[in-house]
Amino acid sequence: MSTVIENPAYESQAIFRAVMDAFAAPGQRLFVPAADGPDGLAPATAAILRSLADFETPVWLDEPFATPGIAQWLRFNTSAPIAPSQADAMFAVITGDAPHLALDRFAAGNVEYPDRAATVIVQIDSLDSGDAYELRGPGIKDSHTISPRALPTDFEAALAANHALFPCGVDLILVADHDIVALPRSIQVIRKA
């Protein structure tokens, strides 16, 4: 069931706060209060894009999301242009069903401007009942375990390569329905045996 906040300004603030809280506490599952978006986008994915994307932040859409309906919704609700390639994107929406995460195709920022890196939203089936991954790094006391389901097969390797670029590298948000888990570039992600 969707939670609808009647005032768009309050909705945007609440979603922005949820995303910032998720990045401050990597691996913690947070609920994003939002109305449903277009067919194909999870409510949290639509809410994040509606709140954070704008005319200066091109959005790249992975194959299942690169539909005329989603592109039109994105332009109408955010004014964000559709990125012609992954390297041009400030935000990206990809599916966890993809065989490869391919984070190296997205902008990773540079030492002078690490904030020019992309934020990649990975829409998955569930944040539970998948393979267990241990998270370590800033914002995590000792370690934290997540178990997302339906991730690309190279998830661990792609995140290790991304972490090695720190302070550059992309940031990830795992999304399932209304729930999100943030995986900033600063943390290590290791599959548990």
C-alpha cells in the first residue's frame, strides 16, 4: 500500500531525508514514503528520481526501463534529460536481473570533484532471502549483513572494483518496492560463505 504525502514539497523533503539517512547508515533498510510512479518503476525508484533528478542531471535507463512511458514520466516530473550513454548519466536505473553490474561504465567523478559521480539505482525483487553480504566501512559499527535477492552475478566483484576507486566511484541504492538500502562507494561488500 502506498503512502501519499499530500504536499509535494513535504514529500520531496521526506524522500530526500530518507535517501540521506540511508547513505548515513549503509545497509539499513529504510521505507520511502511515496505514491506509485509509472508502470515498471518501483514506488521508491520513482520517488527518488522525482525528488533528486532535475534538468541538470541526465538519467540513464537500463533496457527494461527504457520505455516511452517512463521517459515521458521522467521528463514531465523532473525535467531530467535521458542520458545517451551510461557515462553521461548522473542517475541511472538498472535491473538486478542484468548479468553484469558494469559500474565502470558510469561516471566515477575525479579526485578534485568526486561528487560528479553517478548514483545507480538497482531495482531488485526483494531486500530479503537472497545471498548474504557483509558490509564494512564508514557508518557501520563493526559489520552489517544484507540479503538482497536477484542481483547481477558479478555484484561482489563490481562493488570491490568500485570501492578501490574511493574517493571516486559510484554510489548504489538497492530498491525493492517502497524500501531502499544504500551502498556508498566508501564501504566494502563481501559475500558471506
